[in-house]
Amino acid sequence: MDSLPSLLDGLSITLLLTFISLTIGLVIGVALALGRVYGNKIISSVCIGYIEVIRGTPLLVQLFILYFGLPSVGIILTPLSAALLGLSLNSGAYQAEYLRGSIQSIPSGQMIAARTLGMNRLQSIQNIILPQALRISIPAWSNELIYLLKYTSIAYIIQVRELTAEGKFIAADTFRFIEIFVIIAVIYLALTVLLTAIIDKIEKRLSIPGIGAAESIALRNA
């Protein structure tokens, strides 16, 4: 198939957007979740405000603000950098809520026990609470990975030549719209099945016996 190299180029951009945005989003999510749960009133309010604004507005609008809006104040982003920033900021807000639920599902007695053993608050969060919360949130985190993979297709609106955009250009040149977009749909489906299988194995390997089972189910269905 003559168009396969172009589709593979688009696929590489899709995977780049997915995994870099997910990683940056995880860092943002951890900071927001900890700020919301353990921060003072001001920090908690700022975190809540950020999460509500991002979750309450469409991703497409956020991308438009970054790519088309920021140049009006002298900040010019390339299409790829705007997409990465937008997807990361958006994913961070959702991951924050997953992590917050996981943190709050951990018995409060564990924090008390850690403090009794001589750990300060930061050490208790870093060594006791956060490792468990990250493991409990894997089911919801896997949902975010799949959502983010599919949301990258929106980036073509701001001229990022990811998989969907490449397919659109190929279809417009060849008039083989059904064939091209069926192939793209199959690629997304295959990636979704593969990533889900990988995450399921990771979840089973890192599961905490007796802790987080009910919470994991609830977070997966959130």
C-alpha cells in the first residue's frame, strides 16, 4: 500500500503525543492530588480551581487557546508543542482526580503509624501513601491512557500531522475515504487492545492483596 509510510509517520506522532502527554500529565496529577488532599486551604483551592476549569472545558477549546490565542500575547507555539502542552495539562487534571480517590481510599491509620515511627509528613506521603495510591489508581490510569490515545486525533485541528490527519490527507488525494479510515480505525483498535492487555498484566503484578480492590473497580468505571 503506497500510503502506508505516511500512516506510519502519523502513527509515530500519535504515540509520541500519547506517551509524553501521559507522563507529563502524571507529574501534574500527582502534584495536584497531593496539593488538594494535603495542602493548606489556599493550595487546595488553587488545585481544585485548576481541575474544575480543565475538566469543565472542552479539550478542543483548550488547544485553540494555546495555539491560536497565545500568539496574541506574544507566545507562539508550534502545532506539536501546543498539542503536547494541551494534552498534558488536560490529562493532568483527570489523573489528579484518579489519584485523589486512591489517596483517600488508604486507611488514615497508615499515616498515623508512619508518623509514630518517626517519619515526617513528607516522608510518610512519599514512602507510604503515594506508592500505594499509584498502584491502586492503575485501572483508572489505564482508562486515561486509552482516552488520551484517541484524543490525540483532535490535534489535527491545529495542524499536527498525527495518524488521523495523515489519513485525511491521503483520503483527500486518493478519494479512498472508506478504505483509509477503516484502516485507521483498525490501527486505533489494535493499539487499544494491546495497551489494555499490557496494563492489565501490570495491574495484576502490582496489585496490593486486600487493599484497593473495591476502589480499583470503582475507579475503572469512573
